[in-house]
Amino acid sequence: MPKKHKQFRGQAERSRERRSPRPAAAGGHWLYGHHAAIAALANPARVIHRLLVAGEPPALPGTARAAPEAASRDDIAALLPEGAVHQGIALLTEPLPACHIEDYAEAAGAGALCVVLDQVTDPHNVGAVLRSAAVFGAGAVIVPDRHAPPETGALAKAASGALESVALVRVVNLARALDTLKEAGFWCVGFAGEAPDRLGETPLPAKAALVFGAEGAGMRRLTREHCDLVVSIPARGPLSSLNVSNAVAVALYAAGNRTA
């Protein structure tokens, strides 16, 4: 089980028997799938209202906070988006407490690594990035308040439990967030397919924020201008680019072997 997610909340000023299933209450949402649900149950920062399980309840952590309720697979599916693969488990929960950029930057150590996503709107991509961040040791994924998906069951399922162990930091202004990271000693490394400097040939700094734009559009101009350096991921095959979540995974792996 991954280490529990520390909520970065400091002193920095903020600019900022069986029951039939019923819909999520206002402000709450359903998480589903084994990895997402079990990680959420194990996270003490999670406020959990209900836990629905189809069939024999498995051994689950945190059930003192949410006793399992028996439900059919169809009952569970009726509460979720069409096509959601719930694997017989779903829980009604509140979103995680907000993580603030000032607190994350202040708490980050000398070799810290994080990911910044500029207008990546697909929840499956953001979830996959969170999962890669958890695998390769990045402490946060930073996204703009607008043009980024909210915390949903689909995002949590794609993150496969990583939403509970990696901070998803939302910011009002991405350029200012990069300045905040720089003030805390991060080097901001942007990724663009046309950049002449290549990942693997350009040493990456010891404390780095890896910045990615949306597929097709790439980083916005102001975001790119706030990067300390911009590199490309070299392609050797017939295709020249990667899905953004795959590109992040490659970059995080390379950053784990950085020498600068």
C-alpha cells in the first residue's frame, strides 16, 4: 500500500440488513474499482459516507469508518457513469481536502519531483499521470483550476489508488504557480516535440517540475516562457509523439536517473 498522502496545508496566505443504493449527495461522488476503493478506504484524510459491495465482502481496510452494504452489481452500476468498470465495489466519498501550491513548495525537499499539466482535460490521462507519479516518486501533479478535470470516479480509477498518495494541486494561475516552484528551488523543465535539446542528452536538475501541455496544442506560450529549459523526447520509430500520460511516464523515469 503506498504511503498515505500528506495534505499540504500550512500558514501561507490563500488566494484561493440491505439498503437500496441512492444517488450521491451534493458535494459527494462515487469512487469505484478495487484499487481506487481500497486506497481510499486506507486513507484517513478521506471522508467516506457509504461502501457498497457486491457478493461476499472482501477484507477491506478502514471498514470501521464505512461498514460494507450488500448491493447487486446492477445496483452499483446504476449509480455510476455508463460503462464504468466497478468490479463489484463503490464508495460514496467527499473530495480530498485541497492541497495548496505554497504548502507543497515549502514542504518539498532537495530532490523533489513534480509534474505540471497545462490544460490536460481528459480524466483518464490525468489519472494515468497520477499513477506514474506514484510509481516514480513524484510528490504532486499540479493542474489549473479551469481546463482540468475534477476529482471523479473515472479519474480515481485511472489513477489506480494514486489519488490517495500523490497531491493533486489545483492553481488559479499556472504561470504564477511555476514562479512559486522556482522560488522554492525547483527548475521548471518543459516538454515539446520540436525542442532541439533532448531528454537523455540534457542533464535534468536535482529538483525539478516537469511541465507538459495538452496533446496537439502543447504548452501555452506563457507557460513555456516560464520554463527554465525545454526538451523533447526523442522518437526513433514511425510515430513522432506519445500520448501525454505516456510521455510523462518516460520523463519521470528519466528524471529518476538525473545526474545534474
